[in-house]
Amino acid sequence: MREAIHNILIFDYDGTLTYESTVVPQVTKDALKKMKDQSLATLGIISGRDLPFLQRVDKELSNVFSFLIAENGAISYFEDLKKKEVLGKDWSSHAREVLANSGIPLHFAEIMFATSIEYAPKISEYLSKSRLEAKLVPNKDSLMVLPPDVDKGTGVARTIQHFGTTRRLFLTCFGDGENDLALFAPADLGVAVSNAVDALKQIADVVTERPGGYGVAEYLEETFLIEDRAKD
């Protein structure tokens, strides 16, 4: 007997679930809730934002997500177990010490830190002099600095192990930015919304016609919610 395929859908937040604001469109909220209520797939969210922010988003969306991946892959949180997994604690402590007197404006989260993209050359130079290994991830007008072995792709690959062997999972990832290039690496199917950067569209399996959350709703309605759409 053939094993049933377990669909897992992972959504980037800014620019993918949202569009031109930090608000998820109502049509997207409705589609996500139908997916959850009908048990059509396991849903997750991933972002460079911190975990408390994603937990607030999940609450606002009626707790549709089974897992949250924060800080660009460094932190995973499983709703069923109320369990948090963190990568790079020692690296983060060392990075804070190294960069404390750098003079570069930095925003520290639990593990990663971020700054404006304009400081990329200065960050690279400072890290090189201090011999601190790090992964620099540009995302539109910002730059994220992470442990060398952490990005959205590695964060997702680690997290989905919670749901079984990869041979019975089908992973679909949705994104829009440069940091979603790594997100598409472990995906069986990559969906770029129409407002995505060109580099992501070029490697995507699907590019939606509509932008942001509207594009996400478009894909869900045409792929999973066909019967619901016909009724409407």
C-alpha cells in the first residue's frame, strides 16, 4: 500500500503573506483558515522577524500555523509540543562581544542581528578583521547577519524532520525576497508571488499573477480549495 503524501506549506511573511503593509489581506486569512480547518496541509510561517512577532501573527490568523521559524532559520517553534529549538547561541554571544564597539547601528534579536544594507561593506570588513565566521543575507534594504550554518533553507530542513521522513512529505515554499532563495532549496515546489525579486522568480516553479498575500490566496484557491471556489 502506497504511503499517503503529507503536504507541508511554508510561507514567508513580509511581502509574501502581506503586501505593501504588515497586514495580511482578508482573502489570504480566509484561505489559510480553510486549509487548516479542512486539514488539507500542515502550515508553517518563516521570517527574519523574531519569534514573539510571529506568535502574534499566528494568533491574529486564528492559530493556523503548526510551526513557526523565526530569525531567518535560527529558531523553530512547534505549536503541538510548545517546544522551541535554537541554533547558534554560542555564536550569537560571541558576535555581540565582537561587534559591541563596531560603531555600526545594529538590531540584535535572540540569535541574528540586522542592519541597513548600506553597511554591508563595513560589516564584511569588520567580521574579516575579527575572524568571526558569519553568513550575510541581503534582503531588499536590510542585511541580516547569522551563524555560518543558518539560513531559511537549513531552518526548514531541520524543522520538517518533526513531521516524518522526507520521502512522504511534499514541501511547498512561498516567498518574495533575496533571503527566500535559500528557502526554495529544500522545497519540492517553490512559489514566488508576483512582486518577488527577479532572482527568485527565475528559480520558482510557479509565479503567481497577483502580489503578496493575494497571490498566496490565488495559489491556494486554485490548487487546494477548488471546490470552495466553485461554491463561491
